[in-house]
Amino acid sequence: MNTMISVGDLLLVVLGLLGVGLAIYLIITLINVNKTVKKVNVILDKNTQNINATLNLLPKVTKDISELTTTLPVVAENVNDIVVDVKAGVHAVSSTVNTVGTSITDTVESVSETTEYALEYIRIISEVIKEVKKLFK
């Protein structure tokens, strides 16, 4: 018994097998999706209170972030002003330290010169006294 199979019939059989394979793949995929959805439902059931608490806090958090974004430039400007003031203060302190250092140096030099002059006067007076002693001896 020889039967002829036409190309159309062969094509229908191949398409049928592909359809069955696709149907099996879809069934397996739907089973996996169903398992995943069940797991998600379990997680949601366990965390319902936490999710509700988070959702209730969301408007406050949004408001706080909005206020923060409006006040942040002001804070940054204040910090910048403080830095400028501190720089000015450091400059003033540096200038004062330089002035005090110069004054102390000048004072030390003056005292040193005065001491030298005083020692010179003492030597001169000592010489004069020695000469006066020699005259009376």
C-alpha cells in the first residue's frame, strides 16, 4: 500500500505539530506565571500593613522633600556667606598677627639698641670714675 502525501498535507501536519508545541509552551508559561502570581500574593498578604504604612507616609515625605528643595538654596547661600565672613575674619586675624609681630620685633630692636646705649654709657661712666680715682690717688 503506497499512499501519496501531498506537500500541502505535509505542511498541515508540520503546522499542526508546531501548534501543539506552541500550546504546550503556553500552558507551561501560564503555569509558571500562576506560581509567580501566587508568590506575589503571599508576599503582599504578609506585608499589607507595612505597605499601607508606607503609602500613608508618602504624602508627608513628598511634602518634606518639596520643602527641602525650596530651603536648600537658602541654606547654601547662608553657608556661602559664612565662608566669606570666615575668610574675612582669617584675613583680619592674619593682619593683626603680622602687625603685632612687627611691633614686637620693633620693640625688641629698640630695647636692644637702648641696652647697648646704656651699656656704652656705663662703660664711659666707669672709665670716668677710674680716671677720677687715679687723680685722687
